[in-house]
Amino acid sequence: MKIKQFIFTLSLCCITVSSFASPATDKSVDKLMQLSNITEIFRQSTRDMQPYFDEQAEDLVRQVTGAQTLNIDQQNAALQISALYSDIQQKLITDPEYLDLFKSLFKKTFTEEEIQANIAFLSTPLGQSINQKMNLLMTEVMQETTQFSQRQMLKAENQQVIKDKMEAILKPILQAQ
């Protein structure tokens, strides 16, 4: 019987604590985003995407021209397209709506108490050091994951599996024509 009372009391405490969790305020989220250095993270991610933009631009020029290797004019066109991709991305990440989107995600995800705890942590030199390292880690994780995926996709056995599955998916469509 005492165990049931303990569990009941514990449940009431948990319910009471969670019902007092207040929603995050705009002011707190703004402070957290500033301490998290979110705008610099966005800028860095755009810089980190440059090789991807370059590759996509070169692929587009190859597709349009049918060239396997790009001549000087085609390379220049690819560079201009890559710069365009980068400019578009830069405009996106500085758009106030984009920042508001992140702000709303912070507010949806965290309570005011959690935001305040994170602010307290990020206000310390250790918190700032960990935040910077986490940003570097996430960049490396993205790069390594992309490279790993590309290597896996280039393996002959994986290409064959993908080809077989695509053919199976497209076969009914092609037969209907």
C-alpha cells in the first residue's frame, strides 16, 4: 500500500512540475539565439556548402552543354552559377522570416526554464567553448556523412541494387505507355 501511495505522490509531483513549465518568451529566445551565435552558424554553413554549390553548378553546365569536361567559358559559367546559389542561400539565411522560423522552433521545443538554463550555460566561457566545438562537430559530421554516402552510392553493388529497384518502380509506367 505504501508503494502505491508513493507512486501516486510522485505522479502528482511530476504533473504539478510539468504544469508549471512556462512557455519560452521572445526575449529569452533572442538572448539564446545571440549566445548560440546562430547567425554566424548560418553563415558558416553557407560557406561550408560552397563545394556542394560548385559541384551542382558544374553538373548543371555539363547537363546543359553535354560536355564531359568543361572548357574555360563553361567553367566561368559554372562559377557564376555557383556564386548565384551562394547568394540565394545568403539571402535566405538573412531573411527575417527565416530567423523567425528558428525562433518559433526554439519556442516550440523549449520551456522558459530550459532556455534560461541554456542561457546560463552559454554565458560561461566553458559554455561558449562547447558551443563553438559543437558547431564545428556538426559541420564535420555533415561533411563526413555526405562523403560516406557518396562512397556508398558509388559502390557497384549499391548502384546495381538502386538500378534494379528503379527499374522495378518505373517498369509499370513504361509498360503503360
